[in-house]
Amino acid sequence: MKNKINFILIYSLCHFIVDFVCAIFILGKLPYIVNTSNQFFTAMIIYNFFAFAFQVPLGYILDKFKVYKYIAIIGLCFIGVCYLINFNNAYIFATIVGIGNALFHIEGGVNIYSVSERKAFLNGLFVAPGALGIFLGTTFHDELITTYFPIILIVLSICLLFLVQKREITIGLEKNIKNKLNNSSVVLIVIFIGLSIIVRSIGGNAITYSWKNGLALGLIYTISMVFGKAFGGFFADKLGLLKIALASLGCSAIFLVLGYNIHMFAYIGIFLFNIPMSITLIILENTLSTKIACAVGLNTMFLFIGFLICFMDITINNNFILVGSIILAMLSIYFAYKLYLKGELSNEKN
């Protein structure tokens, strides 16, 4: 048990560090080596494509060859090299850092799933620190980009990851019970879960609190988000994936709308809004139980699609987008879960 806890803590801490140093680099370095704001915008798209969407082909390759070790260390080396070299092509930097980020997330996602016993809780513990890393990296990128602090953190992460490479993760993966879903049901589950992730991404982007500009309030808001991601899986494992996903999303719509006037309601709302993250991820992983790296990649690819859609010039009231996206996410999760139960996953609660 102690080794398992250390295993999870290392990957969670390294997740925080990876997203932290990537945010520092992308926001602290790239704006100074591009000539126009359009070039920076393009570099951001490139980075997010390779960090998120590119996880799918990478995951497919890793699943095919059953290679799940040292991948994260290679990814951190990619990020570290970008800190150490001077180069004036923002697009190449964005590509390399994005791939480095993707490699870490795939290994981390697969290894955490291998000890999760098909439950959602550990997924949440692994993913949650990334949100805090992005927030702090975004906030302090100007101050930290010219220091050695990011390099020190990257070296620390590499050393920590070497400690967990001895664990035989394939044993945990091979013990997973293969579901009995036919191919059409699998495809439908992936589509419904993907839709729920995309619309939640759009809904999250529609939340624009004018009062959330200061460091203290932004930090409290982010911590609320982190706790939702971290402990949503715990509640879902105890009380049922579908019940918790639908209840948390439905209540979040009310609190998030009220949050424009009352800060505390916004904190509660964003906590609830992030609870389904680990639920949708575990459904994807259990559905694609022999292709875990690909499942991890699909989760982030759907986030990237939502990210792209958010750049569209939509003149609809933000509250309407938020509530509409939550309703659509609830419906998508409901239909996905009903199909998911047909896989005879006997350890799941209704």
C-alpha cells in the first residue's frame, strides 16, 4: 500500500510540474520570439494540438508495442532541451514542448490506470494537480522564465520518475476484465463521452467572472477546480458514476450562474462542474480496456476540439452557453453510461 501511495504521489507531483513548466515556457518564451500576435496565436494552436490531440496517435503506437515505461522521462527531456537551447522558431518550440507534455500524460495516465482497479478516484488524483500547475505557471511566467527554477523542477521530476520505472505495470493491465461490448457500442460510447467532454470544455470557457482577476481569488477558484477533479472519482466510486456525474453537473449550473454575484457560489459551482472529469475518463478507459494509452489520448483530444470551438465568434449569452452545454453533457453521459453497463462491468454501481 505504501509503495502504491508513493507511486501515485510521484505521478501527481510530476503532473503539476510538467504543466507548470510548460505554461511558463509557452507564455514566457514564445511571445518574445514571434513577430506578430497572429504568429503567437498559431504557436499556441500548435502547442495545444501536440500536447492534447497528438496523444491519440502516440497512444496508438504505445498500445501497439506495449511500451509504457520511460516515455514520461523522454517527454521531460524534450521540455528541458527547449529551456536550454536558444532558437528563434516558435513553431518548433511549440511542437517539441507539446510532444513532451503529451508523452508524460500518456505514461502517467496508463500507469495510474494500472493500479486503479478500474475505479475513478486515482484518475482524479493524477489529473487534478495539472490545473494548479497551469494557473501558477500562467500567473508567474514572466518572473520565472529567466530563472533556473523550471530546469531544477524538470530534473527533480526525471529523478522521481526513475524511481517508479521498476514497477511492472503490464500485470495490472492484463488483469483487467475485458468488456463484452460490440464494436458499434464501443464507438457510440466514445462519441457520447467525447461529446460530453467537448461541451463541458465549451461551457467552462463561457464562465467569465469579472471579479476573478486577482491572484488570491483566482487561486481559490483554481483550488476549488482541483478539488473537484481530485475527489469526484471518490464520490463516484462510492455512490455510482452516473448519479454523481448527473447530480454534480445539474447543481453546478445553478451555482455557476449565481456565482456572478456571490463568489462562494462560484467556488462551489466550479468544484461540482469538475467532478465528472474522472468519471468520463474511467468510462473511456474501461471501455477501451486493451488500448489504455489511446483512451487517455482520446480524452485530451476531445478537450482540444473544445478548445478550438471556443475560438469561434459566437454571439450567444454566456449563461445560455453554460447551461446548454451542461444539459447536453448530462444527456451524453447518460446515454454513454447506459451502453457502458451492457459490457457487464460487474463492479460498477448504477
